[in-house]
Amino acid sequence: MISAGVKESMSMHTQHLVIDETWYRRLPAAKERITAGGVVLRQDDQCVYLALAREGDLPPFVLPKGGVEPDEPIEAAARREILEEVGLSDLQLIGPLGVRERLSYDKQYWVQTHYFLYTTNQKYGIPTDTPRHAAVWWFPLDALPVMLWPEQRRLIDTHRATFETVCSPPERNTPEPVDG
């Protein structure tokens, strides 16, 4: 694992709340909340890395995402949240990945998160939301850590082949040798 700005600490190995199927059942009193975020990939040699964030002191990792401000375009909100949570700003939009729904951590909101796929060459980032986020954490796509939200892991697993294709270097057309 490559981490910029934060070293792994013992607090990462503490117990955390287990997210089960109850987070995916809408409660009648839950208010709607629209959020946006992204899967950010970086190619380094032959390895594809995925940028993840940590929510405060919670040990599991998450995709960077958060609330959409009034009148803010959804994709712009995804870029802003990525900057706030992992400090990455040099993002190339590949396209939308879809919407995932669940209850918020406190189960007060029914959250609809719009996810986008981005690539970057930016290795280091300094989150702008420093009270809650300290670094960008890069993990190889084939060696991801425990994630807090199961639907985020399913999103990654569903699009894994696309991620590998997006990050693979283009094939070069090598000219045939000419006998002469």
C-alpha cells in the first residue's frame, strides 16, 4: 500500500460498526440526500491503483464522496468531494458509473450517490477537508483493503474489467521488419 501523508496506525485495527443489509432498506422517516463521488485510478508501471479515503478515525476505507450543494452540477460535486477527501485535482473524467442507494451512517438519510470514473497521474494529494480526512490512500486494484460500505466494493468489483481496460497502455503498432 502507498500512502501519502499518513502512516498506518494501530487505530486502523480497531473494531468498527459492521454495515449489514439494514443499511439498504429505506426507513419511512429517512430524508433524501443526493451525494456524488468517484473512483479515481492511477496507472504506475503495470499496476492499477485506486484512491481511497478514511472517514475520520474509522478504520475501513471508503470511496471519496459527499453531499451535492444546491444548484451544483453533480459531476462538479464529485470533483469537489474528491479534492476535499483525498486532495486530488488533476482528474480526467472517463464517465458515469451509476447511482448506489443506502442509508447514511446515522440512518437519518436515504443517500443516493452518483459515482463517476476518473483517471489521474497525480500521486500525492492534500485533502482540503483536513478535520475529517488526512491523506489519499492508494491501493492496487487487485489488493483492496476492507471497505466500510459493501455497495462501494460491489461497484468496484462490477466495473473491474473496465478499470483495467481504461488504465492499460495502448497497444503499439510495431512495423514489420522489411527484408531488403
